[in-house]
Amino acid sequence: MQIQIKGVRVVDPGNIEGIRDISIKDGLFEAVSEPGQLPEVAKDASDVKVIDGQGLIAVPGLIDVHVHLREPGQEYKETIETGLKAAAAGGITAVCAMPNTKPVNDNAQVTAFILSQAKKANASRVYPVGAISRNLEGEKLNDIADMKKAGIRAVTDDGMPVTDSQLMRRTLEYCKSLGLPVLVHAEDKRLADGGSMNEGLPATVMGIKGIPNAAESVMVMRDIALAELTGARVHFCHMSTAQSIEAIRAAKAKGLPVTCETAPHYFTLTDADMPAYDTNFKMNPPLRSDKDRAAIIEGLTDGTIDMIATDHAPHAEDEKQVEFDLAAFGIVGLETSLGLSLALVAQGHLTLAQLVQKMAKAPADLMGINNDIVPGNPADLTLINMDAGWTVDPNLFVSKGRNTPFAGRRLTGAAALTIVGGRIVYSMDSMS
């Protein structure tokens, strides 16, 4: 199947910004030309799909570097198929799958299984992320080189911090030699001390044990020091505090090889927005103060925060419909991420090109991928309808997860079409 997209506005930072015609053939971009230069398609041609791109924006396929697909072992929460189809519905052409599955992705066999299941799903791509330590226990380093051969793109013990500084140093040195980034879950569990939400007035009023900002920022500072020691690339996951952003900004000013991400909930919500004891607002790290939210937005604006990821964490209803302290941490985000992030453009915090940089280009760089919209590259493409207004309804999610704090929220902007390897894996028209 060949696809022609006519008269679409292309926003590909550092490459193209303007109206173009795009031809896709055999899974690759065949041509990206000025309007009217593509060959005309015969009206009876059955192997060519022509799409009117007027009013739409084409960007390199969005990549979410932080997703929990749950399979193997927790398919009742999500499967690789439902997760990748949810990603496609959100305009995301590839996700990085965290390793905290059951069994943990700490060996080449589990990595190969994840890639095999993703191929069967026939939806978005998956880039597996391997575990740093055996069974995420933070004690014994895995055979990361073997997992790299099987297909991992990075390593992390996400969900469990690596508390042993020597193990983290060895990991950074090992991964530097392999050319793999290390994704850091920055949390001091002793400081978090079993807390369930941000340490602040709302937690005090509700009588819920809080998690201080320092539980995140002290580990950020430790791993910045280790990045300086080793020269290895460190990427900080789900940043939520002003202190963390300040430390990363200073590290970048020194030229250290650090990057970081935040998630839409951290620049959209605060702990004061949480309805009393609503577990759909419980995630780790937790929603912080308005001061922290402002610092996150400032970090996005000035470039300190490189990427926007979801930390998509689906849970079954019975894991959320319990007492707040007992409920599972995490929310889903694949299908709301684009709409929530486009609000940063509408509010003037980012240009559209800057948003595309954070949701497509910088994630591709982290994973070692060239996703420029140029002839010869794999045709992974997200078409965005900036004017599409819609209301978040968890019952309509493709994901198995319904645990979102954004139910009923009105959003503007959505994926109109998601193309992966030259295949249309989601179309807004087919869902209407």
C-alpha cells in the first residue's frame, strides 16, 4: 500500500516546517515535496490511499519513553497489544516498555518475548528497557550486553530505585561502554517512608502520610554526581519537584550528559486539585505543590526538561478502589498525553515545534533513532488535528486501564492519524 498525504503542514524541528506533500511506500518515506509535485494517482488505483492533509499537522511519530505494558505476568491490567493500540490512539508510534513485569525483563528471553508480542499486535512499536539488577532487587547487575543483543534500548530499575551507589556507578560505566542510556527512578525510599501523597497541607488535612520533595531530589543530586564521575549518559524519569529541576539545570550548565522527562500530570495538576481520597490521583512521584508545578513548566520552557512522557501505569479497578494508603500508585496516560501537552502550546509556554521536540525528537535521540521525515526513513508519522475538541471518558479508552485523574476534562487537540512503518494503525475517522 502506498500513501500520499497532500497539503499537510509538516513540523519536524531542525528539518522541515511548512506545507508539504508526503509519499509513503513500502514502509518508508518515499518523497517529501512542495505541494503539487507528487505524481497524480489514477482514480481507480486500489493500492494508493490519498489523504487530504489540509488543516492537519504532520510530525515525526511521537515516542513515549516511559510506559508500563504489564505483560508478561499482569495481563489483567494491560497487554502488549492493548497498550500499543492505546498508544496508537494517542498518536504515539513507539513506547519504551519498563521492565517491572512478572517475570522482570532482566534477561534476553523476556526481551525477545516482548518484541514478539509487539509484532503480533500490529500497532505501535515497542522499545524494551531492560532491568539494571536481577529481579529489580538492587543487588546483582544483569547481563546487560546480552539483553542489548536481544533488543533493549536502555536500562532502568524503574519502580525501584538503585539505592546502592556503587552498583549505580558500575551500571553507568558498563552502559557507557555499551552505548546505552541509564534511566533513573530517583527516590530515596527511606525518606519517602511509606508516604502516599505529597508532603504538604492537603496531606495534613486528609490525614495521609506525605512524601517530601527531598525523597526525589537527593537521589537526583547523587546520580548527577555519578554522571560527572563516569561520564555516562543519565536520564531522570518523571521529574516532579522544583529542587530536582534546579539541580538538573545546574548539571546541564556544567556540560554533564544528563537529560530528564516529566509527565503531563505534573504540569497540569497539583496536590490541591485532588478530591479527598480519590485514588485516581495517586501516583509516584506524587502530585506536588503549585510552586513545583510552576517550576516544571519553567523547566519545559527553558529546555531543562527535555521530554514529556506518560509513566502510563494501568491498574485493575480493585487495586484502586481501596483505602488511599493501600491503593496502587499510578495512572494511565497514553490516550490523554497529546491533548494535555498541547495545552502548553495554547497557553504560550511552548511553541508547537518545541513540543514536538519534547515528544518526538528528543525521545528518538535518547533511544538512538533518527525519526526525521525524510526519504528513506521508516514512515512513522503522527497527524494532529489541533482543533479537535473532546472530553476524556475512561470508558472509551483502548487501554484496559481506567485509572485517570482527567475523567470529564475537556481537551483540545488529538491524533487524527497514526502511521507506523507505512501502516495506518489509528484513524480518528474510523473511531467516530
